[in-house]
Amino acid sequence: MTVSRTLDDRAGQEPAGQATARGEAPADRATVRGEAPADRATARDEAPEFYIVGHHKCGTTALYKMLRRHPQIYMPKLKEPRFFDTDNRQRFQPRRAGPLPGTLAEYLALFAPAQPGQLRGEASPSYLFSRAAAAEIAAVRPDARIVAILREPASFLYSLHLQFVQSHVETVKDMRRALALEAARRRGRRIPRRSPRPPDLLYGEHVRYVQQLQRYRAVFAPEQVLVLIYDDFRAENDATVRRVLRFLGVDDAAPIAVQEANPTVRVRSQRLDELVHTVSTGRGPLSRTAKGTLKALTPRPVRRHALATVRRHVVLGAPRPPQESFTLELRRRFKGEVVALSEYLDRDLVTLWGYDRVD
């Protein structure tokens, strides 16, 4: 098995002025939700020792679930606290999600149940996309260990778009049309009302792999950052997870239960999906009436199973394969990024991902 090694110096760092021009907070100006420097220093011993920083749809949920079962590791039930992506805060509280920690004290409280000797960690895939998270994490925990997982760009964006449609963050079901809206969305136009973080819909920004890794290389030593390739994680799951365990400094001989998580699905109808969710939660007069009737006639486990079955078999479906012509367009668009990433990691991803056949 070949797993990309920790980052090295070969690609250098992103120019400091460039980061500031894009609105990214330089490392020495990181401000964690307005906390005073003294508070951050006090929190250093209470903050997580490691962070799975992304990307979405690259196996981060499966890795989180497997690491969470290790006796020497503690990860909270809330998988994605998203505390350090301060440059992409949500506009409102999503209806289907629970509240996120808003203060450093609330964030650290997530890890209070950890037992003595356990390594604390969290998994917020938004941290790799964020321009601020690397410096924010380093301000609180400069000795942190960072794990990133990268995926071939076309398949990554295809899965990401389907995920956004499933969660109603994206309303444009055709991926080609959704990507064509990037320019308008940069100007604040054509933003779905259910999208809490509009920058997430700038799909091309998610594939700036080298810039994203450079942000972490700028504030963490090379041996503190581990980059994995999704193909390795899928093909040699057990061996890849044990590689992560060794990187974290915990027992890599512990039993590992392979986990499948967060599969890519297609939403047939967002309206029908919303109706099923509305009935299940009892929001609105009609849905409260419907839920009341169901509650009177059926036990709770039966109701939940029935609604889940309807969603799984009626609302959701197997994803259709992407159009080959559009996939080729994406691969041409991102070939330069794959070439740069191959050089940065000193690994031939061009051949692994088939970009050597892209003109």
C-alpha cells in the first residue's frame, strides 16, 4: 500500500501577502471567536490533539467512526463542530442540524468526557476548505496533528454536489448548471434560501488542494500533517487506518471494524423529501395533524421505520453516473491542480487518477 506521507518543504509556502489579499487571516493574527490570548493559552491543554480536516465525501465520516471506537481515542458525538472555520459561519441555524459550539468554552466542553490518557480529536471536513481554520487551530493547539484526505477532483465534486442536493443546501440538481452559477454566486446572487454557508457552493474552490495544504504547512511542522489519498483508504481500509493510528501515536494493533458511512445518493424530489421530514418532525398544522394521527395508530418504532423506509426507497435513489463529456470537462479544468498536487506530495496522482490520458 502507498499512502501519501507527511508534508515536506518542496513546494514552499503560499506568499503571505496573497493570503491577506483573499481575506484570509495570517497565522499571527488568528482570533478564535474573539477569545483573548490568555483564554487560548489556558485552553491549550484542553483542546483536541488531532483534527481530521477534510474533505467532505472523502471518507472522513468512516474514519471518524473507526477512530472513535479505539480505546485510546475520544471523539465527541458531534462529528463536525466547525468551530475553527471562522471565515464561513452559517447565516442561520439549519432546520435539520443541531446547534454548534459558539464559544471556546462550549467547544472545549465537547471533549470534557475524555478519560485520562485518551487522545482527543474531532472531524470537521470544512477546515480544509476554510482559509482561516489552519491558523485558528494553530493558535489554540500548535502541536496538533492534522489528517487530510483528498479525492480525484471530478468524482469528488460529483459526490459533493449530490450531498448538497440531498441536504437541500443546493437546489440546482443538474451539476453542470450548478457549476455554471459560480460566478453569480460569488456576487451573492442565485443563493438557495436553505444554504447556510453560500461559499460552500463555489465548487471549484474545494479543489484548490495545494493552496489548502499550504495553509497547514505554513503553521504546522511537516511531521504534524498527514495527507491520505481516498483511493488508498477505499482499497486498503484497514492498513490506512493503522497508518493513521501510528501517526497519532496510539496502539495500531487494536481491532478495527471497517465502517461504511455517508453513501452518495440521489434525491428524486426535494419537495417530497421535505414533506417526509416535515411529517416526521410535526412542523406546521397539517404535518402536526398527520403526525398526531400516525402517533395514535402506530407505535413510535414502527412510525420511524416507516418514514425511513419511504425516504430510502421513494425519496432517495441510486446516483446516476455522470455524463462522460462533462466528467472530461472537469478533468481538463482541474488537470493543472492534479499535476501541482503530484509535485507537492511527490506522488504520481496524474497516473493514479487517469489524468495522463486527459489532453
